Amino acid sequence: MKIEKIMVVEDDTALCSGICIALQSEENSFFPCGTMQEARKRFASDRYDLIILDINLPDGNGMEFLKEIRAGSSVPVILLTANDMETDIVSGLESGADDYVTKPFSLAVLRARVHTQLRRQDTQTKETVRIGPFTFYFSDMKFYKGSMELELSKTEQKLLKILVYNPGVTIERTKLVDRIWTDGAEYVDENALSVTVRRLREKLEDNPSAPHYIKTVYGIGYVWAEAFKS
């Protein structure tokens, strides 16, 4: 059974505790934060399945933290706001929030919205890969190394997906060519795969000449050397 990790960023300790108690179940694990600084530290050191974020925090505006999250993550975010002005709601959604709840709110309503976001996240899990500093969202064609977005060609995306979904398995060059170039072309230059691997390494690896992730198995093909976290 997967335990969903939920960060609750709310400086009102009574409300924060109430949210955690109301949503607590065997499937959920909560991590309360009272300040944006604490939330930033938690977010930098671990991954979460959902973030419930208050806009008004004692050390900053929650919108700022939301933008930082969206710089390198698509984790669902539900905003908590005491403001019911349309401009605040629109600003939050345009900044990348997935949903919002206006205070005062019903915990039953919040629970329903949390479940909706977690179900949606579960349907995308197979298309999301996290490895070391990387987060790959294949369904959205977005790829990150830390907070930096990587620009990958369609061919590089195909190669990356084949390799990371088969960690530790050596894939033969001929099989990679057949699976990547599926447009019916009669002939693919034998150097095309080598060029694609080189370009992908240059974008992913700290030291492309001594790769940590995409390793060459000489005379056979390539292997992705590290398992990913679902």
C-alpha cells in the first residue's frame, strides 16, 4: 500500500492540526510547516504527493513558494486563502495551483478535493520518473535536473524513456534503433544512435565523458545504471 505524503503549510497551528487530523488515514502521512522557510527546507530534502499551501504566511507570500515549486515540480498544490477576491484566485491558478479553498472552509470539502488531486496524481505515476537529481514527466514532455528544465528532442525522449524504464538492463543497439526510429524509414544511419546518446549525455550527465547514468556496454548497447522511485 502506497503512503501518500502531504505537506501542510499553515501558520495557524490549530487549523493545521485540524487539517491533519481530519484527513488522517492509513494511506496518508502529514508533514506540517508553520513558515515558508520550513516548507522550503522540507521540499528541498524530500518529495511529496500533495501540498496544501496557505497564501498568507508570517515570513512571506505563499504565491512565491508556489512559483518556486512549479520551477521544477508538478506536485499537486491546493491553496488556502482568506481572500475570496476573483483576482487572488486567478493569480493562484495562473501561478500553477491545482485547486483552492477559501477560508473559512469545510474540512469535508477539503478532504474531497485532496482525494481528487491524489487520484489524478496516481493516474500519472507511471509516466513520472524520479532518479537522483532528475524528475521526468513523460506524459507532459517535461524533464528537469533539479529545478532546471531540460530541452530534449523527440528522439532523445524516446531513448531516455526506453532506458529509464529498464534500469540495469542492457538494451542492444539494434533494438534501440528499431524502437526509436519507428517512422517507417528504410535506412537509419548507424551513427544516429551514437549521436543521440552523446547529446542526451551532454544534457543529463555532470561529466558526459564518464557517465554515471547512461553507460555503454561495449559491443552490445547501453544501460541505465540506476533504478528510479515510483
